[in-house]
Amino acid sequence: MKHRKPKKRTIGRRELVDFPALELYEIEAKVDTGAYTSALHCTDIREEKLEDGTFVIRCKFMDESHPNYNNKAFEFREFALREIKNSFGDVQQRYVIKTDIQVFEKVIHAEFSLSDRSDMRYPVLIGRALLNRHFIVDVSRKNVAYKRRLRSQQKED
């Protein structure tokens, strides 16, 4: 019996995505095939040492100017510190976490670098590492997954 690969879904150059574990919904993401790592906008990023000697990352996602900002601090015990090239080609040290992202009905556990993207147009960047096994990008389209969700909800009503 031949093992079939799951079919890749087509997404657009921008998508509205959800991060259920972070309580963030319909966040505008730029799909960037030029970027390897995905990135998530956060503020107040800090590493702290707990009493038991372990280290955690604490941060807040989005910022006060974002309509989905919930002012909740999140803590991550599993993280990495990596060198990541920014859009200008400069190498930066960034924390990387794993969290779930939902596009269409598909929930994907993926890596995201944490960075202050307040000067960027989109708070989320979806890079090749996430796209690779799951999606094909049609740059002529936008919000493909979100529009499909709306159509499905209308059919249910």
C-alpha cells in the first residue's frame, strides 16, 4: 500500500490566523516565502530565573495599539535562543517558542520567533518552515482560509 502525502491547501499572501493557546483570534499574518522562520509580535519579552533554578520566558502578545491585545502575560518553559536574520539581512538573537497556529481548520504546532514587530505592518509573519509541508501560496489571493470559514458558517445558519 502506497503512503499518500496529505494534500496541501492554498493560502494567500495574507491570512487571518488564530493562536488558540494564546487566546488570539483573527490575527493578520503576512505569508513570506522569503523568510525561513515564522515570527510573532510581542512586547515585554524577558527571561527570568525561577527559584528552582530553571529559566522561563515571559512576554505579552501584540501591543496596546492592536485590537486583539489582551494584556495577558504568558510564560514559556520550553524555548530556544537563536540567531535569526531580519528583513534587512542583519542577524539578531531572538527567543523561539512553539505554539499552535490555526489556518483553515488545521491546527499546526510550529516554531515562532518572538520579536517586537510594532514597526511592521503585520504582527505575524509565516515563513517557509511552517508553509513547507502544509500550504501552497497563491500571491494573487488574500484571506483564503478566513473567507472559507465565513462561507462554512453561513451554510450552517
